[in-house]
Amino acid sequence: MCIRDRVRYQLYDFEAMAIIPILCEKLGMSNQSFKKQIKNLLELSEQLYSPAKMANCIVWTLDTTHNKKAKLECLILLHEFITKYPDERICSLKNLKSIAAYVGSMENFLRNEALEIISTLYKSLGHSLWTLMGELPEKIKLAINKKLSNPSIPSGKKEGLATIFEARAITSKTPKKEIQRRLRNGESNKGMFSSVMYSTPQTDLGGTRRGRWSELGRNNAKASSSKVHVSSLEEALEVMKSESISTRVAALMYLNEKIFSNLEEEKESLVGHCDQIADAFSEVLAEVFSHQPQDIPIRFAKYFMTIVSKICSNQSFISNLKEDSLMRLFEEVATKLVYKGLDKLGDNCEGEYLARAFNITILKLLEHYNQTKLFEILITLLKRYKKLAISNIKNIGVTNLIAKYILKTAKNVNASIESLDASRVLVALHELVDSEELLAKGLNDDVGIRVAKAVVYELVRARGEDIWKDYETIKMRDTLIKRWISLSLIHISEPTRPLYISYAVFCLKKKKKKK
């Protein structure tokens, strides 16, 4: 008899919540030997902890993990628990809703396993299962109904009326070029890329329910019959201004197919229309994200940002943008990064994908644009949003994000110092921090002050004593920057210390010495 049996040890709730979710997460790993050991540990945990509570831990992992393999293993574990402990109340109301949600998953293996669990529960609970699950989306109800009435038919297959599952199965066999040809020619939606992405039962073109965008879903057949055909870049830009998602998709597909498949041939056209393309992107971003989270056409937004981030990776495109176009595009993308609930959009981590695409787009803008103009644009935006944040606290997030990107750009000053006009950057910083309103309030800890100090320090590190030549442009009206330059020069020129100290710590020590 082991010690566990002698002392009758039981896991406390806090111990279980610390251990079981980690074990469930690790089940998503590919190492089979390791997975076997994890399963043995989970079997042991069943003896030390209530099965119902353990099921709650598994469902918690199911809802929080982003590893799809781990999600599947969690569903399999739950199925085993329900079979093994039929008398226990394994699935609470909350757990049932979490499991039912995976019936609407885009992944076949998750959807099938969730349906199997619900089928097993139905055998013991009967029609009361529907009451316990509560209100469900129409697509999920349809799938569960079919599974319960025809348990022999594999999940995701359909006899009779076409559903989203059949559409996806047909689409997987349709070559990409054929899908694009059908979309351009406005042919039947059956089996098309657009039918999977934008026309699910009771769902609008963007994959959201009800609301303004649902009108597009109801008129999908009408949109397809209008023969959306894009034959030039100018036409694609005009079509992008349309409110119809199907026509916007046609424009995006043209950009993707024509521009990137023949980049060398189309490079001149891309550069020549770069401002119009950037403005069109900004307009679509502003329009799409002007809705409530539940009304955002999430699948369209994902495809749209894939194209945007791809185009913004082209150095020629970014470097030829006018300042107004780049400022507007940067502002639209940055404000979407702090969109409330962005990371929770969609059922399959689409929100996280969008956040990554927004971040990549901004990083490409920072990397490929003229550094002097970039500093001026970012500092102008910071100044604007600092003022807006005074009246609206929602703008604080955008202000801090812009400050973060200014600091990131400042870290690369050394690499671009030959082409950087430091005098113009100092003028922009002076306008940011040397305003009467700011000085009157004595905002030494203001985000503008902190950003300006950091940028000045990086400029001094790159320019050395030559920074005084650049300072001449603001010498007559400056009250703050001169002191920061002097402190920075002392800091970088002091004898080598046994330990490196930051500029902020250095300034603090200087202040104490003066006292």
C-alpha cells in the first residue's frame, strides 16, 4: 500500500487548479511517450480529486488554451469522464455551453468530438439536454439535431440540403484558380471560397449574426449574379470603396493575384498608386471596425489584413507614400490594436490573428519609411492623442501605444543617423514638450516629456557633440531640451563604471549631488 492510500490524500482546489490545467495543456505536445506519462498522472489525479471538479478544470483549459491539439485532448478526456462516471454530475450548465460552442468550430476534429460528447449526454439526459444547453446559434442547433436524429451519419456530412459543412468539403476539392475564376465571373456560389467565408446559414457575409452586415448575407445571391469583375488596379481601388464585402473581396483578390504574382512587372503601378491604395485601406479599416464587436465581419477582416500586411511588407510601396497617407494608415491600424475585446473576436482565435497582423503592419511602416518623416508623424500623432486623452480616457491606450513605437524607432537611430535630419526631430520634440499649457501644469511625468527625453538621449548617443549644431534651430525658444542634451552628453562621456546605469538613474544621482 502506497503512502497516498494510507493517508487518504486528497487534492485541495487550489492544488488542482495549479496542476490539472498544465497537464491538460501538455497533452497537446507531439511526444507520444511524454503524453502517455501525462495521461498516467491525470488518471492518478482522478483518485485524488472529485471527477466533477476535475471536469471543470479540463473545461477551463479547453476555453483558455490556444493549442488545438490540447483542445482536442480536453474534449476526449471529457468524453471519457462522462462515460466512466455516468452517475456524477460531470457537466455543469457552464461546461455544457462550452462544449456546445465547439460544435460550431471550423476544425472538423473539434466539431466531431464535441458532437460525440453531446450525443453521449443525450442518451442519459434525453430532451432535457436542450433545456440545459439553453439558447444556441442556429448553425450549432442544426448540427446537433442532425447528429441526434441520424447518429450513424458522421459529423460534418450532409444528405439533402447543402450546409456549411458540405460547402467546406466541396471547396477543399476546388482548385484555387477555379475559385478565383468563379468569383470574378460571378458564377454559382456552390463550393466557392466566398460561400464558405461569407454565406453560412443564418449568418452574414462576415460571419456575424444579425446587424447591418447581415443584409449583405441575405443578398449574397444577388451580389454573385452582378458579375464582380476587376480588370485594373484603378478599378480595384474604386471597388474597395463599395460597402459590399463580395466586391471588396474581388478587389483584394485582384491585388493579391496580379500584384504579387507579377511583382516586378506591376511594381511601377503599385508605387504609382501607393497613396490611393493606402487611403483605401484606411477607409476600409475605419468602416469595418466602426461596428460593435458582434457586428464585425471577422472573416473578411482577417482576409483583408492578410493582404494589407503583405502589401506593407513591400519597401518600395511604403517608402513612396506621402506623409498624410502614411499618417492616416498608421493611425487607423494603431487605434485598431487597442480596440476593446480585439483578442476575443471570433471563435477560432481570429482576433489574435488580427492583432498580430496589425502589429506586423506597423512594424513594416516603421522599418521602411523615411526616419525623419516618421519621427515627425509619430510625434504629431502623440501630441494629438495626448490632448484627446484629457477629455476621453479611451485615448490613453492609443497615446501609450504611439509612445511605445516612438521609443522603438529611437532605438534604431544609430543605424539611420546618416540619413536622419536630427534638427527636424528636435523641432518636433520642442513643439511636443515646450507648450505653455504643459509647462503651466508642471507635468514632468507626462508621457510626452518621458518620450522626448528618451529620443534626445538616443540622438546624443548617435551624434555626440555635433548635436549642438542641430540644436541651433530651436536655441532661441527652447527651455528644456538643452538641459537634457547636456545631461546626456555627460552620461555617455563619463569614465567606464563597474556597472552600467540607465540614463534615468544617472539623472537622479546628479540631482542628489546638487542638493
